[in-house]
Amino acid sequence: MKPLTLRRTVITLAALSGLLAATAVGSALLGPEHIGLGRAVAILTGRDTPLSDSDIGRTILLHIRLPRIVLAALVGATLAVTGAVLQSILRNPLAEPHLIGVSAGAALGVMIAGLVELPGALVGLTTTSVLAFGGGLSALIVLYQLSKVQGRIRPETLVLAGVILNGTLTAGIMVLTTYLDPTRFVGRVVWLMGNLGSLDLGTLSLIGPFLLAGMGLLCLQGHRLTVMTLGPDTAQSLGIRAEFVTRAGLVVSALLIAVAVSVSGMIGFVGIVIPHILRRLIGSDYRLLLPASVLSGAIFLIVADTVARVALSPTEVPVGLVTALCGGPFFLSLLAKRRKMGAA
């Protein structure tokens, strides 16, 4: 693979940015209610004259499709970049955001929100989102304590602790489903399978800056994360504070995952599919891989959500099912490839 240059970085990110813009526009136009490109541009620029006081096209574009596209981009970018970071600090190419149990903690918070009645909302976030974030944060604290060995985080211990924590929390989710009111059961299950259609722009304005700031912090660690793939001892000998990078990468990634799951449900495989495809196309230098993961993850989830909306219209399928149908075979192919490499 060619060495990373400024020219290659600019060309790659510019191409992905253009593709992201085209994907967002296409998603905004597609759906049961047809909205032409000219009309959409007029609405967004304020030059459109409403056809009536209850203009359905305007309402759908501004209050349904656009918030959904923005949320899909934010969540997809978050899952992709955190997947790439976890694969570096855990030195496990099969690592992905849901491996460490934080998403299961957030999902448990969702189920608890279905069992308790709490008044109102907190700073614009629903009770479900608040409890989901609290569950993810609690899972992070438990994971952090379980993965420490003699004061240091061991990647192999963290993976094992994450798998055990994920299984335990999933069992707790299954238990709580038996206590849910039947009128809430279907809604909670669908939400857990991935739901990007429940937030408005006001809520997005609260979580968007947090997610963007977190992703920015991770992207700034590109050089350190590239060196970390060589192992902590090698990284330490090259002047990288391996333990600090591991702790910071884990905490920031887990917090981002908790926020993403709290507003979108369990959307799997994005964090493993996108980084692997990008490594084959642009190489393993994290200075380019991380920002490329941000853009590619956003593109992937916008496309997946669009398919979920229109494939079986007027019925809508959870976006998590679409990503699973794409990511499941990809994950199995990776396992098969690693098995062949181990046998060779």
C-alpha cells in the first residue's frame, strides 16, 4: 500500500464527502411521498411557497426525513469510528462496538424505561434516552473495573469481560421483557432492533455536538492508534503512552456508543464492516482510516435506513435488520478467512 500523503488524504476524504452529500440528498427524496429535487431545494432555501397550510411534503422533508438522515449519519459515523478504535486498542480485528457490553447496558436502560413511569424529560431528552445512557455508562464502569489487572487494562481481559458482561445484561433484558406491558412490548423490541425515526431536530442539536466532539477527539489520535496496532510494548518503546491511549480510547468510545444506542437502539455490524472494507481500499493508517470511517459509516447507515424505509413500503423494517443482513455474511466470511490463515 502506498504511503499516506496529503494529496491522497484530501482526495479520499473529498470523494467520501461528495458521496455522503449525494446519499443524503437521495435519501431525502425517496419514500412513499414523492418530493422532487427542485421542490426539496426550494423548501430548504426558503423559496418554496406552501401548497396549503398542511403541506405534507414540506412537513415530511423538514420534520421527518431530515432529522432521520442526520441521526443516521451521526450514529453510523459513531459506530464505524469506535469500531476502528476498538480494533486498534484491543488488537482484535473482529472487535466492534457491541462487543464490550456498553450497548447491552444501554439496551437494559431502555427496558427499564418501559417498566417505570418517570415524569417529563431531562434537557429535551426522553426518559428512555436518559435511562439508556445511564445503563451504558454503568456498564462502562463495571467493564473498566473488571478489565484491570494490577492497575492496567489488559486487552484480552477486557474482551473476555465484555463478552461476559454482554451476555449477563442480555439475559437481564430477556427477563425484563416478561414484565413489560403488552402494549409497550412491541415498541421496545422494535426500538432495540434499531429505530432512527423517533427524534426531532431539537434533540439532535443536544446530542450532535457531543458525538461530533467525541469523534473529533478519536480522529486526533490517528498516529497513536496506528502505532498501537503493533502492540503496547512496541508502542511504549516508540514514545506512545500505551496505557493512557488504551484507557482514553476505551472511555471515549464507550461513551459515544452509549449515546448512540440511547437514541437509535441496537444497530450492529457497522463497526466491523466499515473499518475492514476501508483497510482493503485505503490501508491501515489510522490518520486516514478514522476520518474515512466517520464518512463511510454515515453513508452506510443512511443507505441502510433508506432501504429499511422504502423496501417494503408502506411497512417499515428496523434498520438493525438491514445492517445484520449485510454484516452477518461479512462477519462469517472474516471468521472463515481467519480460520484458513490459522490452518495455513
